[in-house]
Amino acid sequence: ICIMNMKNVKKQQSALLKKLKRKLDKERFMHTLGVAYTGASLAMNYRVDIQKAFLAGLLHDCAKCIPNKKKLSLCRECGLAVTASEDKNPFMLHAKLGAHFASHKYGIKDKEICSAILFHTTGRPRMSMLEKIIFVADYIEPGRDKAQNLEEIRTLSFWDIDAAVEKICYDTLVYLKKKKKEIDTMTRETYEYYHELNKNKNGGKP
């Protein structure tokens, strides 16, 4: 039974890879592979279902290469709520649309996988371990080279993923503020939650 299940998993992954290669540009496809394998590595480290992490990594950016105006119209067609911030910045919709596509277009019925895709950009307070893994994997995968403190965060990710989430959110907020770009309120809420969580774990020390 286990052999049959693994055959089915590999068949599903192979089919997804073929579809994604047609839908994504070369750079995004390589990033997708990086997130899938980094997610699987983190899953092994934290004893989370490796196949779930790999699938979530494969599909996390499945809606990324859709033009922004089309993202907006597709969300409305699919009945997905669009915030005022997302309406002004439709590039922010790829995670929400991607989670919908994962479920309705790519046959992923596992709610945890879809949730990991939904929150992979902003994070959220009280994330599941799989959600944290995909959030972190998206930031640290080997193709990333522009973010500050990457080496530190890559090491931290395998030792204390909650501390890595906090650091990623903090660095993201600093970057967005410096560039005067839109800051999603969920990113701020995620940072505040994990900052407090880590402070409490450290006996009240930041």
C-alpha cells in the first residue's frame, strides 16, 4: 500500500510540474522548485509531512505570473474577497488566488496545504508548522540573494522557526517602509505576534 501511495504521489507531482512549467516563466519556475525542496528539507527537520510541504511549495506561486488586472478580475469571478489595499495593489492577490487554484484547478483538497499557500507571503498569527515552513522557504530558498541577513535567517530557520518568522517579518517591514511601499496589515500582525511569542519563550527578553 505504501509503495502504491508513493507511486501516486510521484505521479501527482510529475503532473503538477508539467502544468506549472507551462504556466510560469523560467525564473518563477526555478524559484518554485527552490521553495518546494527547501520546504521539504524544513519539513524533514521539523517532522512535518514532507509530501505536503513539497506540494505546497510547488503551488505557492501558481497564480504569480497572471497579469495583475487579470488577478483582480479572476478573484471577483471566483467570489474571493478583495480588500481596499489589494484593489490598489493587485499583485498582492497571487497568494489568495493561488490557494483557490490549488483547490479548484489542481485538485488539492488538503486544507492545510491550501492555507500554507494562502499565507505564504504575509504570514499570520498562530500559523501551523506547515504554514511557517512555506512562509520561511519562500524567503530563504537558494535562488534568493537580495534580502538582508539571509545567511543568518537560513541558519536560524532550521534551529528556531518562530524566531526566523519574526526576523523575516521585521526585515520585510523595514524594507517596505524604506521603499515607501504598501504594507499589508497581516504582515505587521504576524510580526507583533511572533515578537511577543519569542520574547515570552526567552523569559521576557527580546
